[in-house]
Amino acid sequence: MSDVAAVSVLRKFGGIEEIEATLLELLRRFGVKPDLTTTKTLHESGTTVLLVTVAPGDFSKVLGNEGRTARSLRVLTRTLGTRIGLHVELELAVESQVSRL
């Protein structure tokens, strides 16, 4: 993603739905299959949790090298949430793990 695209991503959100859409767009650009990716918004004691579930074959793309991609996505999610006045956390899961949550 170019620097210009990254800046436009940071400027175009206005609510939790836009944060979700931004995350899904980034995941699509990483090569994650969008038709096998789901998001769910949970509210827990003052924190909004975005649960993003991906197919088992796509999880390594989301995790990245030594977890750096996942860490960056979490930081981006927190930053975008702060800009709209929410405490937002990102949880990542593999499709087979969702039934256990």
C-alpha cells in the first residue's frame, strides 16, 4: 500500500463500521479471501472488540512474519478507535476456533 493510500485510509472513517471495512480492505490486499472472512463486533465493559475470523489457509497472511502484521493491525485498530472516541481491540481467529469462543 502506498503512503497516499495509507493516509486516505486513516482519514475516511467515522464509526466502527468504517473501521471494520478498512480492516477487511487491508486483509483483502494481503491476499485473504474476503468471502471466507467474517467480522463480529462485541461490547465488553467499555471496550469494543472486533473479532475477525479467517479461513485456516489465510491465517498465516494475517499473522505475518513473527506476528508483525497482526500487531500492526491491532495498533491501527486501536488508533482508529481512539480517533472516534472508542477503546477498540482487534481479536483474530481461525474459522475452526470460532466455535470454541
